[in-house]
Amino acid sequence: RAMAGPPGLKPLVAVGQVTSTPDKELNFAACAGLVREAAGRGACLVFLPEGFDYIGSDTAQTLSLAEGLDGDLMGRYAQLARDCGVWLSLGGFHERGQDWATTQRIYNCHVLLDPAGRLAAAYRKTHLCDVELEGRVTMKESSFTNPGAEILAPVSTPAGKLGLSICYDLRFPEISLALRPSFFEYLRGRWHSRPGRGAPTLSAPHPLPRGAAVRQHRVPRQVLLRARAIESQCYVVAAAQTGKNHERRTSYGHSLVVDPWGAVVAQCREGPGLCYAEIDLDYLHRVRREIPVHGHRRPDLYGTVAAAGLAPAP
């Protein structure tokens, strides 16, 4: 079993990269193999990407394969967490919620399981990706997915406090700042200011055509991940899909970990596999002490531009 190491050792996290298909059994076998490998290396927390359970070839198949959090598949992942003694960040589960019968839509749910297989958190994606890039990508996530209603408080793990988000959330810096665990902890229904530590995590399959669009995508994705790490002064973990998920979808891969200074400290290339990173919490605190950005923020000014008559013309 992978346990938290002795005092003084840096916690090790593992980031999995897989090629999910519509075959849930094959996908589980691949993910379970990576989790067991990571546990054998001593990782205390293993990240799997959005769509780890499956990626359907069309909307109808995506909806038909979805399960509830109390279903068979999540039960098997809970058993896997128990068997391996690790925390599991399951970056995007196709969840049939309690409103399935009335909405016929699912939730994109980032599930966090503790080493006892208990549900530690379930974040439902709040920002849905409705985009049309002419000649490249068209996606309307809101046509089959319900938006989540809340951002969850960071969860304490052996690798620090973990904030959860999913894919398109990366485009919205507000969520990373809200999750900045070092200054906020949710307790008894209130936000309390206190010192702490943490690593927001994002999970992203990034469906892409081949060729130039893939090359163009490399820079903005990594730039956004590094920006979120720098502005929140946190580690950012981004697990990704890789390769051909089905005949109409190819994913970019390149799962990575970014440190609080914005440096990429671990990265997968192409193809299924794992990358590992030690989470240096002393370094995180040093970065925050040396540049106390959070203490310099001006919430008394933010949101007042329009009121001052300085907003740009529409």
C-alpha cells in the first residue's frame, strides 16, 4: 500500500494519461493498471483524466453509458483505492444525477476518493464548453450536460489541500483564485482565513483534429496552466487523454504538473502512461512569503470599473 511518507519526505503524486474509448471494461483495466503501478512507486495520490470511465462516439452513446455515483463502476474504483491505499482523483465521470429522469442530461463530475474508498468530494463542472472553431472543432456541452451549482472547498490530502476543477474551467481564473487553499478553508458554512497549502487540479481530454490545430493548441493550454499556477501560487496538476479515442476524436496528451512559480516539473509525452512529481510544500510557502500576492489584492476596487464609467464601449 502507498502511504504518506515519513516526516521530511515530499509527497509523491502520479498523473495518469490514458486513451479512453466507448469500452468501459478496457478503460477500467487500463486505468487500474496505472493506479497499481503508481501505488507501487509510492505515490499517495493518483490523478486520472476527464473521461477516464469512457468517451462515447456520439451524444446518444455518451448518455446511455452514464452511471450514478452509487453505480458499479464507481464501486470498483472505490475498491481499487482501498486495495492500493491511495487517494484517487477521477477527473471527469459521466454522472447520472438524481435529476436524470427529468432532465435526461448528465453531470461532468470530478470525483475524489480517499484510501478507504470513501467519497471525499464530487465537483460538478460549472463552466460548460460551447465553442465553434470554424473548420476545426464544434462542441456544445450544454446540449447533454447540466452545469454544476457550486465550487467545492479544497480537501486535505497527504499532498496538501486539493481544489477540483475540470477542463474548460481552466479558462476562468476566478475559480483558481477561489480555490487558493492557503487562505481559505470551508468550515461550518463560512470561509475562514488561515494559512495552509494545496494544489488545484484540472482534468482535460482536449479533443483535437490532427496537424496544425494540435500544434497551435500546445502553447495556449500550457500557458493557461502556468498562468493559473502563478496567479494562485499553487501546484497545478492537469491529467489528459491521449491518442485516438474513436473514429472522430483524437486527444493531445501531455499531462503535466506545474509548480507555484509556473515551471513544468513533470510531463507525459504522447501515449498512455504516468508522470510523477514531488509536491514541495516548503517551496510553495517560500514562494508565497517572498511575493505575497494575495495580501496585495485590492478587492475594494475589483468590479467597480463599470460604476466609475471606465468600462469599454460594447
